[in-house]
Amino acid sequence: MKRTVQAIFIVALFVLLIWAGNFYWHNLRGALPAVQSPAKGDQAITDTNTTGIPLTLPKGFSISTYAKDLVNPRVMLNYNSNLIVSIPSEGKVVELKDLDGDGFAETHVTLAENLNKPHGLAERCTGDDTPKNPLVCKFYVAETSQVSEFDRDWLADTDAEHPFKLTNKKKLFDLPAGGTHSTRTIIFEPYPNQNKMLVSIGSSCNVCNEADQRRAKILEYDFDTGKVETFAKGLRNSVFMAIHPVSGKIWATEMGRDLLGDDIPPDEINIIEKGKNYGWPNCYGQNIHDDNFDKNTYIRNPCMEPFETPAHIDLQAHSAPLGLAFIPEEGWPEDYWYNMLVSYHGSWNRTVPTGYKVVRFKLDSKGNYLGQEDFITGWIKDGKVYGRPVDILVQPGGTIFISDDKAGVIYKVVKR
């Protein structure tokens, strides 16, 4: 009897090892770039690239390090010619200041701390700056478990390095915490709905039927009523959102599920409209049914319009698209107008790594897809990983900021 038990144990262990080896080979052997420490930049400095990283840009652009020694910087917000950046891993929101105008932010000021994985940032001002209706500005931070509202506490006018801090923290509304996806991102809707805030909440899992109905959605908070409602659903992890400069519609990147192979399902770019269902967990891409997960029998096609909305643009699977930003007209060449830049954070669930770059999507003024091309590459090269791009902030006049949560830096790209 004892020998029988031992034999069964050995066979079970052998089967388990075979399964684990097979799982690793098909899903994890390309994960090293995502988890290993970044390689040190050792490339020669040129007049177009002073980062020390072998980054390649289109002709006519230069790149430099705007800020360094940050721990996993994520979301950026432009404020008074400075950058405000969320640092989820340290529970902080910081302001980066280039006081001497040399193109490098030598001063890092902590505006708020002891936060719960702060990620999304936004500001909202009300009033018209008259005695009867004074201008009041509030600052908002999306923590993993709530959206918080802050006052801007202005300090001494003569203190150029520390003009204000975020004070009088108040919880605006709760969010579901925990789970696989902990980042929360916020954005205010354009006119005439500027009194409404959108917040993106990822799924708690790779693929599942959510118990918490606030998950895998973009929620809408109404400042006039205080109500939180579903804006759009079926979004596994739409970490970043942006407003189209012409249509005013909300665009969002979307990370597809893992463990279906190297090339499915596609990651996505979606145009988010109120009341629509973007398919997850049952559908992906161009309304393709995920029959690996969803075994139900339907009377209708399980993935079809108007019930489920297909992606606006399919992306290479496991690219992990994050930040997206539209290029304005002011100070940019006409062939860049209305185009969009998207950061590909980079894969872990792919045998041959993909992503680790910024891609330019060519669009017309209505947002129709015309084509795409790599804009910045080189964060992964010759088996070395130098960083992972996250958020993108495009400025009028030909300036772009890019956060890198692996290398701990902010890059500055300039149109020359």
C-alpha cells in the first residue's frame, strides 16, 4: 500500500512538472524583460539623444532625460510649466521643476504622500474669478480604493521651489481595491459634461465573471448629484484615456487577456461611448468570441453589434498599451495633426517579447485609422531591457514627455 501511494505521488509530481514546464514554455519564457532590472545606458551621447539608451527616433526629433531617480513614475499632468507625477509604489504625488531652464528637472517636490497607490491625476476649476463667483480649483487623485479631492494650499509667493501643496484631503467616492489590476485613472469629460469625471477600473483577474459590478468598467461620477454610474463596460484594463481634439470623444487603450498564445487576443484602442459594452470577458478585438472562456450556448451570435462593440484599432497581442495622446495643431507639422502616440509598455506573456516602444498612429481629423509606424524604439535591444514607457504628454510647440516606470525617469522629446 505504501509503495502504491509513493508511486502515485511520483507520477503526480512528474505530471505536474511536465505541466509546469509546458506552461512556462508557452507563457512565461519571454517574461524576463518585464521583471529584470533595467540595463544601464552606455550608448554614446549625440546631439539628438543624450539619454545613454539606444533609442531611435524619427528624423527631426531629439530626446533627453528630463527627470531621474524616480521610483516607478506613472501618470503625468502639466501644471504651470512643471510636471506633476504620480508615484504609486511610494504613495506620493510629486512636482518636477526645472528651475534653471536647462531642460532637466533638478527639483522634486512632494505635494501629497501616504496615499494608497495613487495613479490618476486631474484638476478642476469652477467659478469665473469674480467677487461673487470666485475661482476655486481642486485637485484629484485616483487611489486604488478611492478618488480623493484636495485643496491647493499656496505657500509663500517668494518660495519658487515650493509654491503649493495638496491639503485637506477628502474622499470623493469609493473604488474596489485589490485584484490583479490596481491602477485607477481619471479624466474629466469635455463640454457640456465638464461636471462629470470618468474613472477607469480594471478587472480583478485575467479572465472571469466579476463579482463586483464596478470592475472592468469606466465609471462616471456626477459632481452635481454625487452619483456614480456605469459609463461603459466590458473593458478588462483600460488604464489610460484621452479626449479626441475634434470630436470630443473618449479614446482608451485596452489590454487583452493573457494565456491564449503569442498572438491572440489583440490589445485594443477603443472609442468609448456611454452605455456600450466592449466585450470582455466573452469577446475581444473585432467581436471575436472567446470560446476558451465562455462555454455558454447563445440564441444569437455571442459577439455582435449593437450588443458588443468591436475595437476601433486592433494592436499586437501583449503589447500592453498604456498612455495615449493626440498631437495638436499648434507648433506641429501638418502631417502630424490629429495623429496619436501610444506607449507600448511591453509584454511578459509572449515567447518573443514585443512592445517596449512608442507608436505613432496616423489618423484623419475624424479619427479614422490611416496607418501606423514606430515613433521611438530601443527600450529593448539585443536582449537588454532599458525601460518601459508608460504615460505620454504631448505639448503644443513640439514637446513630448514620456514616463518610464522601470528606469525611473521622465524623457523629454523635442521637435527640432
